[in-house]
Amino acid sequence: MKTYSVKELLSEVNVPQDVTLKGWVRTFRANRFIALNDGSTINNIQCVVDFENTDEEVLKKITTSAAVEIQGSLVASQGKGQNVEIQVKNIVVLGESNPEEYPIQPKKHSLEFLRQNAHLRVRTNTFSAVMRVRSALSFAVHQYFQQNGFNYVNTPIITGSDAEGAGEMFRVSALDAENPPKTEDGKVDFEEDFFGKETNLTVSGQLEAETYAMALGKVYTFGPTFRAENSNTTRHLAEFWMIEPEVAFMDLDGNMDLAEDFIKHVLGYIKENCKDDLEFLEKRLLDEEKSKPQKDRSPMPLREKIDFIVENNFKRVSYTEAIDILKDSKPNKKKQFDYIIEEWGADLQSEHERFLVEKHFKCPVILFDYPAKIKAFYMRLNDDGKTVRAMDILFPGIGEIVGGAQREERYDVLVEKMKAMGIDEKELWWYLDLRKYGTAVHSGFGLGFERLVLFATGMTNIRDVIPFPRTPQNAEF
């Protein structure tokens, strides 16, 4: 007999009366009512046990988190809160659980406590909902690019280049940590290492993706990236996933069009396909907001926030115009910003970005043409010699969510920029080759996937939207 999921049974579509299902016990009341969940939905299904005709030893084993197989009849529910329930004919305990030792009790736990039990936290409603939304977003990412003619490229996790020029990278080495080979001047001799040179975990797949865009036209990467910044905040992870499309023959305007269309697609997908989870997460968020000071509360309910992105056109504003707006704004004049905007060239902070989105324009915003000094070497220099063809997308409640640019396709200009920033041409000889052999305008952007999941779920700590967070002093599980 086919095993049905709880989601299938609750949908009541093409489901026979006699069914088999498997799952984990959430609660067991009065030796009679099992709330069963199998992870397919936020909702439990009630299974009614005939305790008079069920072995007493079996009943003792039906405890919170026990795994069971149930055979029974799907019938109209006699109680409130559900349309259907299972009248149990036979129950088999597949895996017992000790309720006294099981850490995830049927009560509210702090998120910090659940992080300490990350191997079990997905059994809670909050984390099962977050991870289903994460899964749906991941599918929607691939769906969008595959439907729009992009090729999926797997770029290296181990690399000898630093795409950002930040230097905060995790070294990859097979050398003896206690007694590494040394050069004559006493430095570690990486020529003796596995790859014959110093290598690291990648911070971005962008540079390698560019090489494939210049042959396949439209490509995207979606994989893990790593930053060794010792940043213990709610917005940073040491290991996270990045979405990075690169497109040949596309300028900055096309890049902005692509990013806006892409974001609207993936958020529109979960809006239609994760309704129960989003409803639960919105209610959870509203309950959490009640205990926060007014200034720290989300500007709008979760599903309204998603609609705000999906249904609004993104306002495109130059960095220069944004600086003028911020300089003249009330919070800047009254010194309410933590970082006061005094002059052109300032690196915008989250508070400035949120002001532009939530207070001034009241719609998603794309800022473009940033000062060259605060952006990466590979961004195309504008004719004014001081700004680059960069763009950032700003969201409510979060600030920057996407960063991208038209890439510098001119060989001579790129070489000069690399020299000015102290980047070794020999390390990126292959990247410069792209500008020598059939160079062309091309653009792309990067979107931190966890930042997107954070926005879509209403969670406030990025450690709660990835299955096993990697942060300073934490590589558990």
C-alpha cells in the first residue's frame, strides 16, 4: 500500500479512505489523540487511537518525537481545527524516543537554545517552516535561470584568487601545521604544498563565472562561499551560499532589469507555493514584534513585505542623488543616524539604505554609479573617472540585498585599476586574457542566499536560516 504524506492527506485530493502514513509524534493526548507530522507541511494530522484495542506496551512507546507508521481510515474530523483525521487501525512504533531526555519539548524555546541543538531544531514548527521556504526559494532560483536560457556553472571552492580583494579568506593547506617547509627567508614554502601555491576557500565564484559567460553567453553559479571575517553579528556567516549570474553583451541597465525580474520571480514563487509556512511565520513574527521597542519593529507584516517587492517597480537612483537626499534628510540634520552623511564618497550603511526604501521612496530602490574608491577593482569605470557602473538593490528591513556591476571590459583600464589597488597581474593573468580575446560588455550581480531567506521568512538572525551555521568559534555539527 502506498504511503501518503500528511500534506497529501490534508489536501484530500485523490486520496482513498484507507491509507498508510509515517511520521513523528508531536504530541499524544489522553492515550488517544496523536498529532503527527512528517515534515511535508507545517500542519499536523490528528490520528485517533482506539486505546481499548491497542496493546498497552505500544501505547507506552508513543511519545513526543517517536517515529511511527500508521494504517487507518481518513474520515471527517469530529473535533475543531481540522477537516479530516485518521481513525487508526494499526500502529507500529518504528523508533522510540525518551521524552524525559528529548531536548525539544512541546513548548517555546529560545532561538539560542535551538542553535545549540541544531540537529533537532528542524523538528520545531519555526525551523521546519524556514527550511521548507529555503528549499522552495532554492528551486525557484534554478527555475528562473533555466527558463531564461542560463547555463549552471560550478565554480571552484578552492581558489588561488581573491575576487573581493579583501584578504579575509580561509587558507587550504596540506602542509604539516607544526613543522611546515620554509623558504630561505623563513616564510612558509607554499610551493611544497598540495597545489604548489597558496590557496584558499573562495569568497565568490564571480571571476570564474565571467570566463564562462564569455563563451556560453548567460551563466549562473549557486554554491557555497566563505569569509574569514571575525564578525559575530546577526548578519554574517563564515560559510554561506551565493547566487551569481554573469551575462555577456549586457550593460548595467540590463543588469538592473535582470536582478529585479529575478527577485520578483523567486519571491512570487514562494508567495504561491509556501502559503501555510508564510502564514505561520508571519504570525510568529507579529508575536515577536510585540515585545520589541517601536523603532526596532519590522516596517510591515511578512507577507505584505513580500508583496511590497513583488508588486512594486524598483526605483533607480544614482548614488550622487541618494547622498543629496540623505544629507538633507531630517534624521541626518538632527543627527539621529549613527553614521552622519557629511560628504559625497561616504560608504552607505544599512540605516541610510533603509531610510531611502522605507521613508523616502517607499518602494524597493536600486542605487547605481558608486564612487570607484569604495567598490571592487573589476567594476567598469565611468567617463567621469570617479564613479563605477555598480548597483545595489535595497530592501525594507534589511538594506542591501544585491550587489552587482557592469564589469570593466577594457584591458588597459583594468590593468591600471589593478595596479592602483595593489592586485598582482600575474595572479589574474587568465582574467585579463578575457579582455584580450574577444572582449565585450558584460555584467552580473551577487545575491547572498541566506540574506534572501532571512527577508522571506522574517527571521532576524542569519544563523537561523541555514541548517548548520558556521560562525566564529562555532563549527559544531
